[in-house]
Amino acid sequence: MASPFILRKGVSTLADLADGNSMINLAVAAGGKWFYCDPTNGSAGGDARTAASANSSLLTCYNLLRDGYNDGVFFIGGATAYEPAANFAWAKSYAHLIGLNNSLPGLGARCRIVNTAAKDLTALFTLSGSGCLIANIKFADEKDAAADGVCVLVSGDRNHLVGCEFLGMANATASGPFSRAGSYSLKISGEENTVTGGSIGCDTIARTAANAELVVSGTRNRFIGCDIRSNSVTAGKFLVKIDSSAADLRDVQFTDVLFFNYSTNWATGITDAINMSVSNTVFVILRGNCQFVGVGMGVADTVTRIYGAGAAPNAGMFVSTNPNT
């Protein structure tokens, strides 16, 4: 099947999020079979071979993929989200998922996979396969159960997540996931994964527990050009938790990342952006133009494990101050 993406130098496309590398074209050119999912206009009986005959179920399309053959699903955006009946386990390797819409860079995408309050799934989406490309998809955990919110867990290795939104703890019901320490928007426990562009977290639902939007417990993971967002006045809340309790993580790299915590009327926000759970060696490296906004004291609670470009790392490096204070 020919690629639907025709990329030209200088044209802003979803593929440009990875420094101009046409990763979507590369995945399609690998020779696998591709299928179409359209929750809005597709049908349960569609054969998924073309956009016109798209199937409405992502699970049906996923079941057509072969493990290890670079097959993929084109997910057509629209007014209707896909609501899985159970935790969606993407376990096949070299199996890709590409959202087809107007390529919003990680906020507001209409290619949506949603855990609703009616379903209240324990977890929304688990990526245990390796070598997968997931692009232009919004994952939203909107459950209201009094349980930890688990939006997306990446336990596989060498995956690339591009221009996606990981919207965890997105329901304001009292005692919901936002009030629990074990909740998160994205956790990466696998090795050598990269998140390029997009947004991790939610700045519209106030968090009241000392949880983290992003949890990293895997080796050599990369975050490039992302927003990591939250809404909290809880001092012990974090944007990121680096957890090396189980293994030596080597390094975790953040390049040109915005660490942003919202608080109404510039109220006192969180104390530190990053929680360092350091049992084994890990180097957290801040590259390019990282910026910290809405952070009260500093970058991390253990700044000696943070490495930045330029001047020697300190608690206040890259922290933007409020000119009204």
C-alpha cells in the first residue's frame, strides 16, 4: 500500500516532529499490511482494507496485524472516540498505530482512545510490544473510580511515540484517581523508548496527591520537544518521577522539554518538578532549552543527579520566575 504521506522539504507535517525524519513513511515503506480504523464513520463489519471500508473497532483492526511484520493501523480522527471494553494490550512488536487528522502537536487530537467513567478500566493502554511507532493519538483516562489512574504504560523496548497526548487523571470526581499517589499519565518501564513532541499530563483537573504525571523506571529513555503538564498546589506533587529502585537506568534525557505546573492566580505550586528515587545509578540529562514553569523551589529534590548544559546544575537552573512576585 502506498504511503498517504507525501513529505516535502520545508513543509510542516507530523513527521517533522522528529527533526525532519520521515518516520511514518519509513514505517509504511517497510512492506507490512495496513488497515483503517474509523470510530466515527466506520462500521463493525468493515474489512478495514481502505478508508472507505474502515472498521469502527480498533481491537478488530489490531487483531488483523501480524507480530513482527511492520503491519499497522491508520486511525481516522473524528467526533467519536474509541472506548475499549478492557485494558487495550498492544503486545505485538513492529506493529504501528498512526492517527490521521490535522496533526495537532499533542493537544486536542481527535484520534482518541478513552477510558470513560462508565467503563472505569483499571488501565487504559499498555504497550508491551517493541519496535512500534505510535503517532498522533490522544490517550485519555477519564475514569472516576476511587483507584489509581493508569493511562498509558510502555513496558516494551525501542518504541517511538510521536505527537501523542497522554491525558491521565482527567476526571474531577471526588476521591478519583487525581487524589491517589499511584496515579500517572504515562509510565515507561521499558528500555530505549523515545517520546517526541506531544503532551504528558493534564492541567485542567487539580491534583491533590503526591503523584507524578510521568514515571520513568526503564533504561536509556528519551523525551524530545514535549510538554509535561499538571495542575497542583500540593507541595509534594511532581511532574516527573525517576525511579531507579529496580535497576541501573544509565541515563534519562530531556531535550527542549517544558515542565509546566498550573495553579490558579499563580498560587503556590509544587516544590520540585522531578522526584529522584535513587537506589541505583541514573544520570538525568537536561539538553537544549528545557524550561520549568510553576515550580516553587527547583528542578529536583535530589539535584546532584541532574546534569544540564552550560553552568553547573543547581536547584534553580532553568526555573522561570514570576515577574509579579
